[in-house]
Amino acid sequence: MNAELHLRASRFNAFPVNDYNQYVAGHAAATPYHRSAWLQATEQAYGHTGWVISAHQNETLCGILPLVEVKPPIGTSSLVTLPFCDLGGALADNADIRQRLISEAKTLTKTNRIKILEIREGGVALSIDKDASGDQNKQSASALPGNTKVRMLCDLPENSEALFKSYKPKLRSQIRKAEKNGLRAELRTEADAVDLFYEVFAQNMRRLGSPVHSLRWFQELKAAYGEHMLIGIVFQADKPVGAGIVLLGGKEACIPWASTLEEFNRLAPNMLLYWTLLSHVCDLGYTRFDFGRSTLDEGTYRFKKQWGAQPYELIWSEYPAGKLNLPRADSNSSGASVASRLRPLIENIWRRLPLSFANWLGPKLRRYITL
């Protein structure tokens, strides 16, 4: 006879962290973002409340849904799994338990008077062939709207030598070009490497016209992830000109942030940065590399595709007032149109801010931007 399933909503700081991490470590669909370290850093750096919806049978954990409650001073509050990254949805022993976890999350939104529940999950691989008829199990990426966001994943071979041989001659040449241009790359695991990363990252975010995360956010991530967070730095002489962060979990590595200084891009620091990180995690035995979110056929999509990454579905579902918000067929709604017109203006203003002021103001805004 099947044991009765019990669902619980617990504050993250009250949930048994060892039980949580043990379940995540044993689940095939878990990502590095699912580790308790992400929830811990979010609470410590930004003060957002973390929640864990859990499912139990005979007191045995059989499902979790990590959530973060984000309450901006102005605007709509949300419950997100997970903020500041691409995905972190429910992990469960079966599909029925997964649905029960989401139902319990809807109940939590009502109890806490939260307006929106947002579930971010990964989906299946997409066919990149124009004619997907050869594989009926894959949707063709070419059939999707041009602004579709996808997750770019790359399977890794047994070692970095095999990985390098798998690349086209042009890519191998670009990696060597960076070294010939006098650049060198280092992998750092110590906490003070965060400062070197942030020096590059903050400058690049201002150039892009986007509010930057706080330095403390990355410091708390390093403290929480420990040896499971790698920092790659590319130097010209002693100056950092490129930097990236890789998070590790299970057999998967992901790169949520990578930046280079624009004035040094002609030296190809990004090529050396990615190769250094990819080759290292490959030799460590990781079998999949998550390049992160990209828009179909845009520049970052093509950049990641050349490394062997393939597009996968990225499914973000919103539940305002507990009901699933289906995507609108009309993408040219008045709200979206106004936002698209204002964005270039705001980005242009942000680029003109002094770096010190952008680094002060940016985190005060970024903590409430869950993308």
C-alpha cells in the first residue's frame, strides 16, 4: 500500500540543509543552481526570504521546490524558482509529486499575499535542422519565434584533448590567437579572486547599460559554493581583461556570468577564458556544460553554438493569482511596446554614469530584478 504523501512549506533557514543537498545530489535533473548555496547566498546578500516546498512519504524526502520571495519597495511581489538564473524548478521522484509541489507553492503565494508565482524549468533538446522530420521527438528551433530564449548545453568528452580536437580549425585558431597576443588565463578558487572578477564584470555591465549585482552577492556565492565555484581570469600582463564564474553540481558545470573589457576584445580574451574553463571542468570529469540563456540566432547564441552547445527548451511559467498565464499571441502589446522604446534610452543614460556611482546604485536596483 502506498504511503500518504505529505507536502510542507518551510523557510529555507529552518529546513534540514543536509537532507536538501543529499536529495539534490541524487537527482538526475538537478543543476548547480539547485544547490542550497544559491538560496543561502540570496538570503545573505539581498535579504530575500528563501522557501522550500518539500514532499515526504514515510518521512522520506521525495521532492523539493526551492523558492525565493522577492518584495520590491514598489511594484509586484513574486515567488520565484529561482531568481538571478535561468532555472531551478521542482525536483521530484515522479510527475505527480512535481505537480503537487507546484500546487503547494500556489497555496504559499495566497497565504503570503504574493501576486505572482514564477516557475523556471528546462525542457527538451531542440532540433537545429531546418527539417526536423528525421527526429519526431524534437521540435525544430527554426519553427520558434525569433525572440525565443533557449538554454545552450554542451556534452563534454572524456578529456580536454578530445574536446580540443572536436573543435573546428577556426575555433582552435582563435584560442591560440589569444595566447599569441600575450594573454594568459588563470583559474582561481580563493575568495579574493571575486574582486578581480568584479573589476571586469562591473565595467562591462555599465558598458551594456545594465545595473550590476553587488560585490557582496558574488562574495556570498563564493562563501556558499566554496570549491564548487571556479573563477577564471584572463590577464594582459597584470591587468584583468576577462573574467567568468563557473558553478559545479553533479556532473554539470554552468557559467552564469562572463565578461571582457571591450577595449581588449581584439585580443580574443573571451576565447581564452571559455577554453580555460571548459578544458578544466572536462578534465575534472564533468560531462555537461551549461552556457546559459540566449536568444535564438543572435550573437551570443552563435558564439555558444561554435563551442558545440545545442539549444534546449527554457520554460518559464507565471501564475498570477494562482492561474497559469499563457503566452500572448500578440507580442506587440502596448506595455511591451513602451518598454522596448524606453529600454535603449535607459541603457544609454546608464552608460554615461560614473563607474563608482553605477556600482553604488546598480545593486540597489538589481536585487529586485529577478532575471
